[in-house]
Amino acid sequence: MTLHGFEEIQAPNHYFDRNFNIEAAKILPGEYYVSARDMLLVTVLGSCVAACIRDPKAGIGGMNHFMLPEGGGDQHNLLSNSARYGGYAMEVLINQLVKLGANRNRLEAKVFGGAAVLRGFTTVQVGEMNSQFVLDYLHTEHIRVVAEDLLDVYPRKVYFFPASGRVMVRKLKAVHNNTIIERERDYGQRLKRADLSGDVELFT
């Protein structure tokens, strides 16, 4: 994690987006990115969720991309691990927004993802669990949700412009490979193997 004046980065993939003619960062599972610059943040979501959180007055915004971990067959572990990891994934994004000058009381959120693309992967409906968690978390933290596109059965590609707050979402109804599902499956397995009893780590 490095701080570069106007942005806080967690393992980003930078590129120049020719469609929008702007610098962009691709956010993979377990990553986040915060910036006050005029740029584009892009992620592709299956059952994972992404929160795009922004201070509209300061023009500072960021995006995360996360999935709640499984708790095995133990319902208590499922709830405690999920709350612990999900809370961390949200709090680290909010903390970096505040570090760059955002006011926590002005933050607003747009949330996406939680599709049912991992059927048979787990005993719980991962997308539904992720979606409910992010809404509950934001409600508890008094962060207003100004837009949402959750659940459904299709993966989504999300384009977020943190300086303006603009978001574009494209449903991927004809995905010709399993890259999204395989990436999230691998991410979910890494979460499953993680020791969540101590410090929580974001995987990259």
C-alpha cells in the first residue's frame, strides 16, 4: 500500500482506457483504490461486491472489490468471519478517503455486484450474502446509498469516475470464458484458507 499525494493505492493495474480517453486503474478481488484525480476505476464483478464511495464536495472517491469469506459448516464462524472481513474491506476504503481529505459525514455510496454466478461453489448464496452485508454496513455507518445494482445472475463491469461520481454499469450477458468465475473462486478459496482470528489481510 503506497501513498502518492492524491491517491491511495492497493495493488492497482494501471492502463490507458482508449474508449474514455483517460487513465484508468483495474480493481481486482481484494483490492481498492482511492483518488482525487480525474481518472477511471474499473472492475468486473460476479458474486463479489464493489462499493464506490465518494465525498461529493471534496471530489475524492474510491472503489473496493471484495467477497465475504465462508465460515465452513459453522454458522457462528460464518457470521463472525464475514462481519470481520467485510467490515475491514469497507473500513480500509473509508479510512483512505478520509486520509486524502474526504469528510466522513459527507460520504455517499453506490454499490454493485452480488450476482448468483457461483452456484454449487458454496453452501450459502455468496452474492446475496455480499449484497446484504454492504447495504447493512452502510446503513449502520450512516453512509447514504444513492445508487445500487445488486443480485441478478449476470456479471457486471463497473466504470467509476471518482472525481465526478459518475458510474456506468454493463451487464455481461454473453461472457465467453470463465475468467470472472475462476478469479472469484480462487479468491474465495484463499479467503477460506486465511487465518481470520488475528489480523485481517486483503488479498491481492
